[in-house]
Amino acid sequence: MQKYLNSIIEGNCIEVMKNFDDEGIDLTVTSPPYDDLRNYKGYVFPFEEIAQELYRITKQGGVVVWVVADATINATETGTSFKQALYFKEIGFNLHDTMIFRKKNPIPQIYRKRYNNEFEYMFVFSKGVVSTHNPILVDCMHAGSELNGTTYKNYSKNEQKREKLAKPVKDKKIKGNIWEYVVGKKEEDQEAKGHPAPFPCQLVRDHIMSWTNQDGIVFDPMCGSGTTPRVAVEMGRNYIGIDISHEYCAIAKMRVKAIESQPALFNASIAA
Ligand SMILES: C[S@@+](CC[C@H](N)C(=O)[O-])C[C@H]1O[C@@H](n2cnc3c(N)ncnc32)[C@H](O)[C@@H]1O
């Protein structure tokens, strides 16, 4: 697998992944073609084989982030996202978290008696118990105050009795699992405008931060414009990216090269 490390490979991911070692990847952040929603350049997409290979190549405790949405066909959503999530569970992954990627600037849709779609799923699968979690923290709205009668310890099914917090509300808390991003507007995201559906760089950054440490190996088997490899380089991780399209691989290589040639940015992110 060493020969694939830190490169963008043009090819069918199912063929390329067969050459990877067992349990070599810390984190996969990827997004498959959704239900023929967009016209990519001549893809073939054997979902079940790809999921099985992902399981084989993921380290114990490693994570796969699968970003996906459904098409609406003949007045019904396909449900493909859920079917895929359940298949990942069937082959051995834990469904660690079902997260939401909310778009702050969703594309307006033709009105068809439904609300405008503004999110995608980010299924977080793990092979066994997650080994690395560096949680992102956010400010607590009521930091420092003692909220009589309204702030409680976490309670669960077996814990009917709510207990009031003894201490004042902390400054920071762990971020929720609905993550919001502006799509396609930032300069770093504009680099990918030759691709129809790139990730926002910040979405990838947040997952790499959460689920890996320095020098971890980050993978995207369908990397399109190369957002996952690009951000992995920026954050001092190793990367492997695959895409079936020659045109998208060219964009991905260009983006990675541009980051590698900015040592100031690269070093700053390593120090962070
Ligand atoms: C939703 S896009 C991924 C976009 C990517 N996350 C980005 O930030 O640009 C899906 C990609 O899968 C690629 N693809 C489809 N089938 C593939 C296969 N069998 N092997 C490798 N890539 C494939 C398509 O060319 C397309 O670029």
C-alpha cells in the first residue's frame, strides 16, 4: 500500500482498493454518486463491493464517513441512503453516528408539495469502538450562569430521575451532530468548481480533526475534485485519493499540489 500513499490514483476504486493492505486506513471521508442525481464522467458504482472493501481496509477503531442523499423518483424518495447505512451495519461496521450536513445556502427547488431539501446525511461508521475522537467544542450559550431548574445532567432510558447540575454552566460544550456549511462560495471551495458536487473544505477539516491524529492515513475512494486529499495535506495527514474520471483527478492533483507548495500554511496547520 506504501506505493499509493500520498497520491491521487485514476481508476475504478473497487479495483484499486483490492491492492490495499488489510486494516491500513484510519479514516475514509467520501461521498458516492447519489442515485444518478448527477452526471459524472462514466462511473460504475458497485456499492456492496465498495462497502466490503472499505471494511477490510479500515483499521480497528477506524472510521468511514459516508456523505449521501436520496433522489426523489416518481414522487418518493428512493431511501438509498438508509439501505446503504443498513448494509454497512450488516457487514460489520458500527453505525457510530447519523450526522447531518446542513447547507446554509441550499439550491432552491421546483415546488412539488414538499419543503426545500437542505441537508445530506453524514453516516459515521466505525470498525469496532472508535479509537480516536478529538471533539470539536463550541461556546455554551449560558456559560457561567447557574440555571435554576432548567439545566440537568444527561438522562437516559434507565435514568428517569433528573438531577440538577451543581456547578455553573461551562464555557464550552461538545458540538452537536448537525453541521452547517455554506456550499461553494469560499475561495478554497471555488478551487473545485470544475466538479458538480465537491465537499466544503471545512466539512472535511472537521471530520479529519475529529477522527484522526497527526500522520494518520485519510482515504477517499471517490475523491472527485480532491477535497479530502487537499485538506488531509493541509492538516499534516497522509492521504490516498481515487477517482474514475481523468478530468476530476487532474483537478484533485492541482489542488493538492497548490497546498503542498504553500509551506507556511502547511506548517501552521501541523503546529495547530
Ligand atoms: C459525489 S462525487 C465526490 C465529490 C468529492 N467529495 C469532492 O469533494 O469533489 C462522486 C465521485 O465518484 C466518482 N466515481 C464514481 N464511481 C467511481 C468508481 N467506481 N471509482 C472511483 N470513482 C468513482 C465520480 O467520478 C465522482 O467524482
